[in-house]
Amino acid sequence: MKTQPVSYQLISEDIAALETDVLVVNCYEDELSPDAKALDAAMDGLLQSLLDSGEITGKAGSVFPIFQPKNIKARYLLVVGFGAREKASVVTLSKAVDAATQWVKKMPAETITFSILSNCGKKAYTIPKIIETVAHTTYTFNQYKSKKDEQNAQVYAINVAALTEEIQAAFDYGLALKKGVLLTKDLGNTPANHLTPTDLSDIADNLAREYDDLHCKILNDSDIKRLGMGAIVAVSQGSAEAPNFIVLEYHGAQSREEAPIVLVGKGVTFDSGGISLKPGAGMDEMKYDMCGAASVLGTMKAVAELALPLNIVALIPAVENMPSGTAIKPGDVVTSMSGQTIEILNTDAEGRLILCDALTYAEQYEPKAVIDVATLTGAIIIALGHEPTGLFANNQDLADALMASGEATRDRVWQLPMWDEYQSQLDSPFADIANIGGGRAGGSITAACFLSRFTEKYAWAHLDIAGTAWTSGANKGATGRPVGLLLDYLKKQSLA
């Protein structure tokens, strides 16, 4: 899958003597950054005077270009605003980098150098954030268009004071994160007729062929039935596309016997709702219902790039949810891999069905922790909007670790409760459990409560990314979340 030809470099240069098409420096609302001050001295105080006059505002995301600046080798000097100094964060950094990159995209520029790290905080987060933001802003997905825009190759350099091991590690981390996020976005944006459960399985298998530490096993329809994964079978039976169950194992720890962390990704490559058919408007976006699977695969790619010293297992049930004469019906009862029976009250609550069998399958690994990632409920958008991902957990230490990684990366989560009082909403007169609660109220919570019935043997967290995995509208597309969150969590676990 193809994206813009963008590459990245680390350099350590005198910025005034640096030959580059665009040199980017930052300023605050009332102060030039140290790098901007150094250039200001070479430019006889021009930058300070422009800031004093208000022509350079320093507001977050503002840009001020100067063509052929005096005594500077760069063809353009671009001053980007970071806002108020006391409020500077990776968020304002990202906003400034996005604004600079948007400006550069309109120019015939091949080399762009960011010299904006002074006063930006921990390089372990700021350098990856620059790379990630440039990758987001320059990303295109046009492989299905007959006419493609010509894109000039561009090199984005990050200028640092010294090329230390810490700086190099942060840069390598950023490149790995970028690769994981772009894979996730490409998979999410691929039309469902080009990304069936079989196609998704092939991508996982090819990923394993790319890295020595990755090993892939694909369980087919017969394997799924033999294992008693009745919930996965039920969801897939209305489609002409057979289900697959992807097992992708990463062995990075010193011992292959070390307990792994298990990532479970919802892989509904298209969700019509089944017999409980969704409204036609916006149904095209249901190709994004496999973004949980996409983010898990993207995270595994980034982990393999970094060679993290952990054992990690990715489990992805891959299905289509379609209406037909063979489709599961409201009122049907199925038996999950765990042996628990489930009354299907709504066939559009299919994600929890395929996940419950995957969560049961995870038990055999005796994992340190299990994290499932799923575009599970529209209710999470009502509760939280599109900023944070919904977090549910049966282990507070795991929840706290994920929240800390969310804050550090600004790929944030918000924890919601799973009190026992919600569990009774899943009672069924005909089976052990119903697949939906009693109405719309607390829909994300009752969905998480359903999953919790299958996770009693290990520490577990559930990330509901229905509000954060993609954006709608004219510029609709996958966001790549929560790869940043997951990778940061796994990196910290590898250092624990």
C-alpha cells in the first residue's frame, strides 16, 4: 500500500548555515525560542521586531514565512507558533508541526528542517510526535483513483543539539510508530471488497514473513468450528466470505516461555448489521469496523521494528457481518467457546460476539494482560465524543498504565465503570447471557460487561475506539489510533 514519498533524518547543524528549502523554528506568544533567538541575532533583530509588532503572533499553529532571510542559508524561514509558553505541550508541538507541514505541502520544497526542540520537553515524546504528525499530514490514500496527484519526494530533518543515544532511540521509536500508524490507516481505509477476512489474514501472514520474531497461524472456518467458537461462526454465517482467526505471535523476550501480553483486535471487515440491518446512510463507513484489528497489526509491526524484549500475541477474529438466508436471527441462541450460551437479541451487536471467543482463546497463554481493541459501540461516541477512547478494565493497575500512556502520547483514554449493577441488564430467560443490555442507556458499559464475562482468568482491559478510529465527513479516513497508546504501553512494559 502506497503513501507519499516522505523520508526522515536526524541532523546536528548550525541552523544559520544549514542549506535547506525550508527551515522551521518556533516562538511563543511573547518570546522567541532559543533557536529563533540565535537566528534573530544573525538577522539583525528582525524576528524580535516582528514579534513586538504583532506580525508574528506566536499563537499555536500560526505560521510566518520569510523568503530568502538575511544571513541564513535556508531558502525560506518559517516561524511557527507554540502559543503561551506555560501551556506548551506535545499537543501544541503537533499543532505547530501540522501547520508547518500544511504550508510546505503547497510549496515546491524538497528539504524541510525542523529546529524546534528547544524547551519542548522530553525528546522521547517530542521527536516521535514530530515524525508522527508529519506522517499524518502528508498521508494520502489514492490507490483506487485512476488519476493520482504527482507527489515530490520530501526529506524532513529534525535538527538536534547533539546526536546522542537517547536522541537516536527516540528517532528510531518515531520511525517505528510512523510505520505502524500508516499500516493501520491504510488497512482502515481499504474498501471492504479489497479487504475481506482472507485478505486481512494474508496481510498478517506477510507481516510475519517480514520479521523473524513474528510467527503467524491462520485458523480457517473448519478450525474455528472444531474449537467450538460458536459466536464467531454465528456472526460469519450470513456472509459468502468464510471467517478466519488470526494468531500472530511475537517472541522478543529472552525466553519464549515468558508470559505474553495479548492484544485482541475486532476484525469485522464489513458490518451491515446483519438481519438487524443498519440504516443506509453512512453504511459505507462500516469498512472501518476492522480498525481494532488494523491497530493491533500496526502495533505489532511497530513492536517488531523496535525489537522490544517482550512476548506479545495478537488475536484477530476476521469476519463479515451480512444479511442473508443463512444469517443468524434475533432470538437465536449460540454457544461460545467458553461454553456460555448467548441469546442474540440484536445481530448488530456482533463485535462482542467475535471478541468473546477470542478472549476465551487467550486463556491458553496464561497472559500477563489482555487488551482488546474494538470499534464496539456507537454509545461511546454519545458518552465521550471523538477525543478520548473509552477504557474499561477488571484490573486497575492495567487501567492506570494505559491511562498514563494515553496522557504521555496524547492518545488519551477515559475510564468508565463496570459496576455489578449493570450486569443484570444482560440477563436472558433463554440463555446464560444476552448480547445486548436493556436499551440504549449505558450501551458501552453493558457491552464491556458482556466481554468481562469471558475475562475472569486474567487482567483485562477493553478499548472502545468507535469514536476515535476514524473521522467522518468530506475528509473521512482512519486515524491510526490507538497505535501510539499501545506502543507506549508496551515499551514501558518492556522496561519494567
